[in-house]
Amino acid sequence: DTGVSQNPRHKITKRGQNVTFRCDPISEHNRLYWYRQTLGQGPEFLTYFQNEAQLEKSRLLSDRFSAERPKGSFSTLEIQRTEQGDSAMYLCASSFPGGRNTIYFGEGSWLTVV
Amino acid sequence: AQRVTQPEKLLSVFKGAPVELKCNYSYSGSPELFWYVQYSRQRLQLLLRHISRESIKGFTADLNKGETSFHLKKPFAQEEDSAMYYCALSLSGSARQLTFGSGTQLTVLP
């Protein structure tokens, strides 16, 4: 499967712990996005990278959240001092500018904070 | 701020019946509108976009700027159309940041 890859797929953590999710975009896609999705809702935009530069951040991305894409390839999303409200599906997506610029989503990483 | 509303969380139709999934948006500029679909145990994927004016899997959607709507339609529903459907909006000139509605779960009954 050459689609967007995310891991871990599921993570259960205790409140207050830090968690990190990894996203490997489709090869040659220089745009990468993180979204969050809670039960019964559509995905909500968190942040966007073009190559290694983080160009857009949502207000949803509090100080406890940090995303990186150090070499313009894979990306990590870290949540520090997790709270129960952080329980959600974290979706990564990627795209290549030009043409149809279709955004391709990964399968997501489920986070449960207990 | 932009907003996408999908008024129906659940929609059931019988196979062969027409189906319409409603989507309304609020945005003062010229947005791009999309429909995304998520089949059971699959990832979210693009179904169609308004600028392409295309028909995918028999589905069409017309952007009505006067009514700020982008309803998804299919004249004859099939059981394989059962899925979660999300309407989404991208701001003109943005880096494709998408604002999604809350989704409509479509069930096509045999």
C-alpha cells in the first residue's frame, strides 16, 4: 500500500502522559496536513506543512501540541500532558500541488486518554 | 468564519431510489466545495469536487451560490453506496485547508 501511513493506529495512555504519532505521506507529496476527528464530527484542521515549513496552524493546536516535519518527508504530532479531551482520531493527509491537488488521507491514529 | 452544515446525521433509502445528501455552507468568498466518502473500514477519500463538474459513481453535486448549498445526488442508489459522506469547503487562495461538515451516514436498504 503506497498510501499515507500512520502509526501507531491505536494508543491508550494515562492522563498527563505524552504521546507521539507518526505520519509517512505519499512519496513526493510535499504538502502534509494533520486533522483531528472526534466521535460524531467531521475532521477538524490542525496544521499544514509545505515541505519542512509549518505554514498554517489552527487555534485548536494548543501549546501542548507540536508538529514537526524535519526533512520534509515524515511528520510527527506530539501531545504533551494529555487530557481526556484529547481523545480522538488524528488523521494525516498529504497532497502534491498542481493538477488536481487531491488530498489523500491516512487511516488515522486513535488516541484514548484514560 | 466558514461553516459547513449537513443537517441529516442518518439517511436511509431503498435500493434503486433517488438519494440526496444535503450540504449548506457559510462563507462570504468563493469557496471550493468537495464531497468526501468513507466506506466501512476504509480511509476517507475524495468523491468529487465542484470545480470538476464531474459525475463519480453516479453521484453529482451542483454548487448553488444563491442558496449556499452543495447537495449530493444520485438517481438510483445502490447498496454499495452505503457509507459516511462528508461535505467539505476549502477557502479560495488557502493551502487547501478543509472545513468539514459533521457527516451523513447513508444506508441503502435492499
